[in-house]
Amino acid sequence: VGVKILVSAGLLYCLLLRSDLDAVTDVFAQTAFSLFGVAVLCFVASNALGALQWFLLLGAQDLQVSFRQAIVFYWIGVFFNNVLLGNIGGDAIRIYDVRRVTGQISTGVAATVMDRFIGLFSTCTLALLTFLFVAEVRPVGLVTVLLPVWGGLVVLLAMGLSQRAGSFLERLSAHVLPARLADTVSSLRRNIVVYRHRPRLLLSVWAVSLSVQFCRILVYWCAGLAVGLSAGLVYFVAFQPVAAVVAALPISIGGLGVRENVLVGLFHQVGASDNTTIAMSLLGYSAGIVASLLGGIAFVVRKAEVRDSRNLDHAVDRMDDRASEP
């Protein structure tokens, strides 16, 4: 975590050195906070839709998790991703919560892995399609980031859903991996194959996922409008997914610093001020933090409820012991 903090701080410091810190501050001072509020609401909507996406995938694994529980678990996971652990730490929290409620772990892992894969696939698909309409932009991000990631996801999903490819993967892992890890890979693969027989579910989940990713893009578009960034929505649809993919690398806290550098480079090509782009990116990230705080509140409340429940059970046990004394 310390290294990630240093990476984020260092990247932001270098970016601000190349920019005008006073000008960035002036941009923030002129922020339209009503539009920032809309950005927060867009992130809230994306979380609700994201919880629905994950809930549908959990249901296919016959996990007895209610939609209300899925929303709470998902929101807590987003909080940990954005605020504390970063990147995939929140996914581990979600898997733990599913195990705590259902007693199952491998099926929860499979649903969460599919949730991540489909989300990333939707992000790349939106950007790749939009790049066709922004011809004046050099497709550096398209060639070097999105296309290889999109192609890799297609291959991995095909391997996960294909019986033949999956069997080959199991045999290969049994030969090259330690026994326990090979068993984990085999179990994960068998649980993911479940989705092969649910094509309508996968299409529904993909439709929801596209909506989730579009809401996340709207967060940054609204943040841009709030600070006066006049680039059209089509550029946000093309650029923000590139930044999201790069920011997903586990080298920083919540992608902070990485995202800003990528967005500055991309929006600079369409004439946007670097200072305004920095302010937009930080404001969009802040909107996610504000919306994620609901997950932090839910985590604290749940922890308090568990502690109170344990204290009550302990008190009841003491009363039973006293009642049984002669």
C-alpha cells in the first residue's frame, strides 16, 4: 500500500509540476457544484446497476443472496476499491461476504470474476466503437491498450466457457501448478462453465454492464461540465475507458495519478486545457469517493450490528450458566 501511495503521489506531483497549480486551483474555484452533485448521482446509479449485474451472476450459481444483500456487499466492495485497498481489494471483501452468508466460496469467486470480466469487456467495447467517430484523435490508446485487452478478454472468456478449452486448461494446470492451486483453477473453471448454458442471462448481464460503464463515463462528463471542459460526450466515451483500463493496473491507490496522466494526454489532442482536464479527473474521482462513502457507512453499521449480536449471545450464555447453578 505504501508503494501505491508513493506512485499516486509521485505521478500527481510530476503532472502538477508540468501544469500551472494556480490555474488548476482557479478552475476548482469556479466549479458548478450542482453538476458535481449530478456526477455523484451518476456514480450512485452505476453502483445500483453494478449490484444488479453481480446479483444476476450470483443467482446463476444458486447462491442464496438477496438483492438487498447484493447491493450492500457491492457498495462496501466499491468503497474498499476506491478509498482503502484499491483495485481488487473490494472484490475480496465481496467474496468474503458471500462466503459469510452462504458458506460457499468457489461459486462466489466465479460470479465475481465474471462480473469483473464482463465489466472490463463492456468498457473496452464502448471505447472501441466510439473511436470510429473521433477520427481526429491518434488511436494510440486504441492500439496499445484497448485492443490487446479486448482481444485477451475474448480469448479468456472463450476458454472459460468452452468445455474443450476448459478441459485443456485443467490438464495443463495440473501439470504446471501446485496441487492446491490446480484444484482451485479447476473448481473456478467448472463454476464459470455454468454460464455457458445461460446465454440469455449473459446477454442481460452485458446490457446491464454497458449501462454501468456508461454511467461511470457520465460521472466524468458531468465533472467536465462542472469545471468548464467543453469537449463533447463522444470524447469522454472514447477516452475515459482507456484511462479506466490503465488505472486498473495494481500500481496506485484507486488509479489516482495514473488516470489523470492518461486523460491529460488524450484530451490535449482535442484542444482541452491540461489544467481543466486535471481538475475534471480529480473531481470525477471525488464524485466516486463521495458516492462510495455509503458503502463505508454500511460497513461500519454492519460491524457494529455483528459486535452487538455477539455481545447479546454472550450475555444470554452467561444468564443460562447462572440459571443452571444450584
